[in-house]
Amino acid sequence: MVQLHRDVETIEQAGASLYVIGNGAPMFIEGFRETTGFLGPIFTDPSLKVYDAAQLKRGFSTLLGLGVLGRTIGAMRRGSRQGATSGSATQQGGILVIAPGHRVLWHHISSGPGDNASGTEIAEALRAGLATTAG
């Protein structure tokens, strides 16, 4: 998510808005804003109902493997540093592109740390989904 806020303009130009749904206590939202620089809407669902409905991954196994190591090294080379973890380190995120009428146009499930979709990928999925809907 840290880099995704930089892609808000790309996403908005494709005709969408970026919303963040976390699962921590509401008191963590401001710290999230400070860490990421994201100024858009942030919601939280500590019950994990949204997380489970999106079929996102969690568990120790999401922290293992060469893919995780490669993404970690790549992020460090780009200057990213892991700050203090708040919440569960084994809980991975994801991205959903949802159209009016609650239709899921695209769904990315992060397999582990650093497995994030880019704003460009999200915008392309949005455009493709809207083109299919319009056609």
C-alpha cells in the first residue's frame, strides 16, 4: 500500500476512486496515513468479514519462499524499509476493483509481503472491466 497512494492519479484517470479497508482498530488510521501518505478514504473492519469475503490470505506460510525474499531485496534496493509492524505480519492484503452494482471486475490476492498490484495494473483492469460492461 505504501506505493499505491502514488498511483491515485492513474487510478482516478481510469475512472475510479481508491478506498482503503483495513482491519485494525480505528485508532491506527492516523498512523497509517502518516506512514503511507494516503489522504483518501480509509475504513476499518476489525471483524475481518470483508477480509474473509475477499478470500485474502493469512498464515505463517505467506512469509516463506523465494518470492518473498526476492520482493524484499527488490524493495530494499528501491529504498523501502520495513517499519514497525502493527497488526498481524502474517495477514496479507489484496485489491478489488468493484464496479457500480457491486460487480467485482478484478481481484488481486497478495501471496506474501511485497506482492502488490501497481496502479497501472489496477487502471488496466478497470478499463478492461468497464469496456466489457459497456460492450
